[in-house]
Amino acid sequence: MSFLNLQGKIFVVCGLANKKSVACAIGATLAAEGAEIIHVVRSNERRETAQKLFPGAKVLTCDVEKEEDIRQVRDDIAAHLGGKKLAGLVHSIAYANYSEGLKPFHETIRKDFLQAVDISCFSLITLCNHLKDHFAADASVVTISISTTRMAAENYGYMAPVKAALESSLCFLAKSFSAFSRVRFNAVCPGLLKTSASAGIPGYVDSYLFAETATLRKQAVKTEEAANVAAFLLSPRSSGITAQCLVLDAGMGINYFDAGIVAKVVG
């Protein structure tokens, strides 16, 4: 038996887009521990990608903006389970549509902001609601946030407030589910990662290089490191942790006055 004790357990992993996705890394980590993965992706194109990356795994499509899609994927998961229970859910879904380009925060467009909240935050709430009868009594739900929602980076726009809503939702989900289960809800909050999705953020490469310099080890957080933390939170080894956000930033958050960075400014 491995330390994490995930052998034979079934997890739903939502959000795989390609091999660089956090969801892909988490799925690979869980599979390596002997778990069974049900992937839920947004489109048929991503379904084909997931099937290539995880041959033999169940892959379902679901547009989380459509309630009927969520109901259908719930029914498909239930049929696949055949009476078994889910050990956990991974929610690695986020989307921002800067339809008119990057704007100052006070000029945020209503429809873009509300769509981001719907896809990136409300999807967690409604997925958990629809799957509640299929969770094991002590299942674990893990979402992916960011290392801090209090750093006002212009190029990240309105997504930090959306992630803050996601993190707050964990507390309310944990409380409401506690009325009938011991299901836990936590977030992995990594620093800047090298993913395809993040590469689409304006100016992200420059921010990534700065963040790497600001970490104590002078090396950015790796996607696999975030996946390892997620696997721990999904396992019985983290049974005492719920409604928490585990920051994974390699010390960046305490290194504002790094001597090397200061020297470049004042030198």
C-alpha cells in the first residue's frame, strides 16, 4: 500500500486541455498511484486529447455554462460508477474572455466578469451539488486557485477577484456538506505556472520570469508540484484539512525585499 492510499479509488478530474494542463498533471499523479480517473473536458477536441494522454480512461464532455450538460455528465458518471462512489473531484476550470482587450480594472465589462465567475467559480458549486449523491461519505474536492488574490497585477485583470470568490466558496461548501457528510473542500494555490492557459495572459512571460527571480530557490513552481499537493489533499492522509487554501509559491510571498531584486532597482 502506498502512503496516499489511492489505489482503486475513482476520481473525476475536470479541466484537462492539453499535456501542460494542471488537470493533466493531477490525473497522471493519481493514475500513478493506482486510482481510476474520469476526465471531464469542455469539447470533443479536448476529449480526443485526453484519450490520447490517458488511454483507457473514461472521458466525458461538458460545457459548464450549460446546466443541461452538467446534468448529463452527472448521469454519465453515475452510469459508469455502477453503484460505486467517487473518492473525489478535481476542479481545474478557469476562463477569462477579454473581449475588448485588457482594460483597467474599473473598466471591466459586466458580461466578461460574470462569464468568468460562472465558469471559474459557480461551476464548482453546481458540479458538487449535482454529484453530491455520488460522493463517498469522506470524499475530497480540490480546486485550483492562485497563490494570492491580494496582489493587484494589472495583466491578471479581474480574475483575482473571481479566484477570491472561488476560495470563499470552499468555506460555504464545506459547511453545507457537513450537514450530511464528511466531504472536504480545499484549494491548491500555486504561484505562476508554465501552462498553455497562462501563456494566453498578456505579459505573462515577464511576470513568470520575475516570479521565478522572487522565489527563494530562484526556480518557479512546477505543475507537477501542484499536482503532488492536490493528490495529498485528495488522499485520506489529509483527512483533517478542509476549507483551506494551500499556498505553493516556493517562498515568493515572503521575499519582497530580495537583495538581488532590490539591487537591480537601486543599483
